[in-house]
Amino acid sequence: MIRFRLKELLADKGYRERRVVTLAEVADATGIHRITLSKIANHVGYNTGTDNLDKLCAYFGCRLEDLAQHVPSQMVDFTRE
């Protein structure tokens, strides 16, 4: 399964800039709908397109592996959501 680290990137950017970075701000800057960003951040196993990943990497100035990581399926508790 792919785990997105969007919440962590939001927190890191907010800490560096000493302010709150919202999903609405990211949506405005990237053109990705706020609801899509919320699903990426909050829904385990959410599937999104590479164009969204590209936009998020450009926004956060990060590499793909900073945004998403592979978690072996046997390590995922699907009963928690």
C-alpha cells in the first residue's frame, strides 16, 4: 500500500514558515481540489494520479519519496479507519 505523507509535509512547511498551512492554500496554489487533498491526507489507501503527485512535489519542493512511501500490506491494519 502507498502511504501519503501530506499531513507531515503541511506540518513541516508550517513550522518552517511559522504559520498554519491549510489544505485550501495548497489547493489554490496547486489547482488540486481541496476535497481531493483531504482524501490524500486522511483516507488510507486513497488512489490519486501522478499529475497530483507532481503538483504536490513542486509545491513542497520535495521528492516523490518524501510525499509517498510504500508500506507492505501485512503491516497495515485495515480495520482501523
